[in-house]
Amino acid sequence: MPASRTQICSITPVLPHARVQHAGGTYVWQLHTALESELGADVHYLVPDLPSNVLASEDPTHARSFNLVARAGSTRHSLALKVYNFVRRVDPDVPYLPALLDLWCNRRWRAAIREADVLDFQWSSWARLIGLRRLGRGATTVVTLHDVTSQRGLRERNNAISRAQRLKWHLAYRTALASEQSLLRRADHVIVFSEKDRALLDPRAIHSHIRVIPPPLADSGAAGAAVSSSATVLFLGYFARAENRDGLIWFIESCWPSIRSAVPEARLRVAGAGMSDELRSRLEADRSIDLLGFVDDLNEVYEDVCVAVIPLLSGAGVKFKTVEPVVRGIPVVATAVGAEGVGEPDWYAGVSDDPKQFSAAVADALLEPGAAFERAARSREHARTVFGRESFLGHLRSVYLHEQSNHEEPAHGI
């Protein structure tokens, strides 16, 4: 008689689907396909009834087993939403309270949690709902921290201009730090995407249940990028996120004029959803910038790109937008935040927070593409061993299915 399939209940803000428009959602989609299609588990999703998930439910690729929770209309929902919006001013990482109430009180959702072998929580804010494990019957709890939000709070506090902003971000930092320590005590497995994030969570290295699982962004069968002489610079991001929007503005204001001066034929390709009308109008006024918006096929985005830029000045966690061009063999120039947690300095055509040095590194890659692509090809070979599919599946087997994995932990600072 065949063994029964592992039943996983995933509590996440995002319904997995192939057309998801941001990096964290891409990871959840990759996790879904790996667990169901390759590892033989059944995954049921409890996701909030938000416009993004309603739209995702209309996409033919979406995960089939799911429920939309926290539907609007009840007095309970309205009150919880008001409290959530108020608390969020102080604690940006507060969990979506309408969903918490609905999950705790609704008999149908309680049954989905109770029958699960594994309870999966995605993102730090939704991981704060880990108390729902009390509704289960001894299920394994897995928490995935897409970034270490205490690091973001600390950075925002240190960069704040006003006293009020410093106080706000200090409170957010302290709250996130306390939440992360609580999760370490309560979860059976805590997943992070880099050794850097593991060190942030556990500086004294006393917790053995923190697992570094690099996202599976390397296609083992794909060829590396060919040398491009098109002088095309790419920035790919989800621009509803402040760090992407602010990074793009910094780049076009502080770096792009110098790059265009050194390489007059250079063009900037900007791809990704979530851009405001104001920023879009501003960029459309520059004839050297091509706006693609959301693109279904990333291969089209990266086609004939000479260098990818990651000009982020804030944020935390591994930046998938950094990993993607590296595993494709495309030269990358990044700020320190953009490169954080992904490889070593020699993986990049340049790493700098100084606008002049950043601009010079981009210009050099455009003017000497042969040398830049040769370096990128060497970086790609290393990156493919870190961000490969087999490594990813091995980790998932041991965490979600309790199977012994022979995979060694990476001994590098991804």
C-alpha cells in the first residue's frame, strides 16, 4: 500500500501562481511546484481575500487547493482592519489582523489547520501567526523569513532624518527583534535564504533548526548569456516596494547622467510592475529609458542586456533580482545592500554605494563587454551550484517531509 501524501497547510499572504509579479511570490510558486509536483505532497493555502489574490485565483496556473479568508463585510472584519491599520503605523510588520481572527474563529479554517501534517508560514509578518499551531494536532511548524525585518528597521532608524522617524523605526526594530527571537523558540524549522540572515538571527550560533535554503533560480540546462554589445542596462524590480522605487530614483538622478556621458548610446531598460503614474511619467520623459512594465517571460527582459544594476540603498534579505542575472551569466553592478548575502565581491562587475564609482563600473562594463561577460561566466558557474534545483529539493525533503538529506550546508556567504 503506497505511503500517504504529506498534508501541508500554508498560511501565506500570496496565492501561488506562475505570473506572480514579485520575488517573494516567485519563491512561493517555486516551493509549491517542488512540494506538489516533485516531492508528492498536498498543499492547501489559506490566503487573505485581497485584490491581488482574487486576481491570482483567475490565473489558470494558480494553486488549486486554497481558501480566501478574512472576507470583508462583517463587523468583526471592519474592527480588525481599523486596529490593523492603526498598529501598522508603529509596527510595519504586524500580521493582517482580519485574517488572524478569521483563521482562529472559523470552523472550516480550523479544520484545515488541524488536519495538516505541516503548518507552513511565509514571510515574517505572517509567521507571527504561529500561535495557530495550537489548533493543530502536533503538526511540524515551518517558518520562512524572506528577510530579517529587524535589520531593515535598524537601517531605517539609522537613516531617519527626524526624531519622530527615528522613534518610529526604533520601535519597529525592537518589535521585529523580539518577534524573531520568539519564532526561534516556537518554530520547528526556520528557513532563511542566506548565511548572512542566519547570522543576523542567531549571532551566537546556538540554534540548529535554522536552515539556509537558497532559492532555486538556476536552470541547470540553460546556457549562459552571450556577450552583448548593445549598451543596454537593466533594472528589474517590483516598484510598489519603496526600496526598489527609491533605488531607481537614486540611479536615474545620481548615476544615469554620468553613464550616458561616458556611453552616449546607453539605454536603460526598466521592467517590473507596481510603478506609480507619477514615476512612470517622469521616466517616459527620458528618451534613453525603455519602460517594459510587467513581462510574462523573464527571458525577454534579459535578452541582449549588457549589465544589470541593483541600486538598492535599503531593505533586507537576499535580493532575487541580484541572483537572477548572476545565474544567467550577465554582469552585475550593485550597491552594498543589493549585493548583500549573494556571493563574494568577485561575482560582480562592481559593488559601491558611491554614485561616481557605481557609474564608472556600469560604464566600464558597457565599454568592455568581453571582459565583463568573462568574469560573469565564472561567477555563474559558482552560483549554479548554490541556487540549483537539486540542492533546493534536498533541503525541502528534510524540512517538510522529514527525509534524511545528504546535502551539505553551503560553506559560503550567499
